[in-house]
Amino acid sequence: MTTHETDVVVIGAGLAGLAAARRLHEAGVECTVLEAGDDVGGRVRTDVVDGFRLDRGFQVLNPAYPAIKRLVDVDALKLGRFWRAVRVADDDRVSLLGHPLDAPKALRDVAARRYLSAKDLAALGALSARVAAGPARSIVRGDDGTTADELRRAGLSDRAVATVLRPFLSGVFLEAELSTSARFFQLVWRSFLRSAPSLPALGMGELPRQLARRLPEGSVHTGTPVERISQGEVRTAGGDVWSARTVVVATDGTTASRLVEGVAEPLWNGVTTWYFAPEDRPSREPVIMVDARRGPVVNTAVLSEVCRSYAPPGTALVSASALTPVAETDVRRALGRMYRTDATRWPLVGRYEIPRALPAMPAPHPIRREIRWGEGIYVCGDHRDTSSLQGALASGGRTARAVLADRT
């Protein structure tokens, strides 16, 4: 057994833990980060397989998130951007709906009113204007309900919700009934209106790696799972003891509930993502596609059209995600119908089954949860704020500020 001393131990090198550690480091506080995995990032990781960049589950970065603006060198990520649009596939055709500044040809399909009537367009415009106007805190402090109820109150038709909004938002929330907090929906929609969802050239895993590089060398210890904590002490599974004035538990919600008495384990929304490498690009558009039929694939995209660096030269990378258990043959059948091609022989590059992808946020959901858990013990993570990159980063920063404030 080896005993170490430091000022603050942060458990977990996901986005929340790295954000907390960075803020503490900037304030001159000695900080050590203990990570159970073999690299930083938590659930935000990227694997490179045969030259393809495979994010662990379909993920995107929105540069409009306030915490991204504060903590991240966005230019250094060399972002590729999706159109702020969506392809909607059904039995008859594939339509493009979205922001005309990103995809001018979407105007034709919007004008056809196949999925969105004139009343729906007016209702969606009014909803967007209301969400975009004013400060975000007005949303956070507002009343909460389900996203489904919010869309209904906004005046959107059942058809518009069933064929466009539900399929699209199901891929964001990782749940199909739109029972997620309406306040969270409004915050996400607000960010979507302000900036296009994007991918870093080196994959989503570059985001946590950038944060980690800004910490002192040797301050992050990977492959170091924590067994238990107490006031002023952290014991690792390997038997080492870290003595610290402050302990910040920045793990996922399930691990936090095991380490800290009183922290409730969240419910989880899961996803399975497949990556295929067809010889020919099935689409030349940087756009997310959804299925109006509510089929097994919740969304799909040709990621190499968003970032060429996601695939070797001359190849393509297609992602496909499902919320429920589904056979690969069914996924291929759905992709073939959506892209209007034969997907049965597309080479499979990778498959990720992630049962704990996002903490569920059923309404009513508090946007801010308690982070102080006894003297010198704090808990942060997306389960303390919102189930998003913004929530994880903001939670880490909020916790670091609390640690510093409690020391004065």
C-alpha cells in the first residue's frame, strides 16, 4: 500500500471531472485526477479502427453550448458541421427539412408541406422564437412538463410530431416517448438554433483530450479505479490511499451512488450504434436522417461527409443507432430503405452497445441538483445538471466554484 497526499482528488476523468480539475488548477489548487479507464473521456471516447474514427455511440458537439465557449478551444478542434436540417425517409421518398441558410434546397420540400403544414411551420417558428429570445435562465426557472406536452401546447400537429420531431428528438434524448423534460428540450433547441451540431476532426474523444492537456503533467492517473471514499481519504482498488482535503466524485451516476451515500442512482437511456463502411457514399450530404415510419434505426448519417477525417481517403463511414435491441439484419434492411440502396453487404467496422449512454431526464426534472455531500465531499457530472456535454462541463465548473467558495 502506498499513501499519497494532494489537495484535491477528482474521481473520474470524464468531461465533468476534467472541467473541475482545470478550474481548480487555474485557481492554484493542487489537484489529482483518478480515472478507472485506460484513457480520459468517460463516455466521450473515440476509437480508431482500420483508419476509421468510431465514437462510442453517436455523439455531436454543439459550439453554442456556453460551457464549450468557456472551456474549449473550438478552432483547434477543426470542426466539421452538420446541416441544421434533417432528412426524413418514408416509403415513398426522402425529404429534406431544415434551415435554408444551411441547406437552401430544403425550401422545396418544406414548401411541399408533406410533413409540416403551414400551421405546423407557423407553430414551430413561434416556438423557436420564444425559446431563442431572452436569457437561458428564464427557461431554467420556468415550469416543466414533458417534451411531448410542450410540442402539443405549441400547436404542432400529431403528424408533424410523429414523422419529424419525435424521430429527431428521440435520437437526442435516447427515448422514444418524449417524456424528457421540456425545459431541457428548450435549452437543446435554443443551442441548435444558434449553431450547427458538429464533429471534431479527430473524433469526439478529442474534446476531453484537449481539456486533459491543459492540466499539469502527471496529474491524471488512468487505470486507477476507486474502491471507496471517506472524508479526506480515497482508497483505490489497487490498495493505494490518497489523502486530500477535498474529494470530488465526478463519475457516472451509478458509480457515484456506490461511492457516496445518499446519491440516488439515475435511470439510464441506452443506445446501440453500428458503423458501416460502404464502397460508395450512400449520401453526399452532412445531414442526420430519421425514419418517418418509426423503424428500428432512430437516426443515421454519413459521418465522412461531415468530417472527411472520420474515414480513410476514398471510403465512407455510416453510423446507425437504435434505442431497442435489434438484429443487424434489420438495421441493414432499414438503412437500405432509408438510403435507397442495398446495404446488406456493407462492411461492418464496429458496434457499440451502451446501456448507460445518458441519464434519463423525465419531467419534472431539476436542472441543478445538489453537489455538496458532507464536509469536503462533492459530486458532479451530467446527472447533477443536464444529460449533455453542456451539463457535464457546467457541473464540473459549478463544483469547482463551490470548492473554492467553501475554502474562503
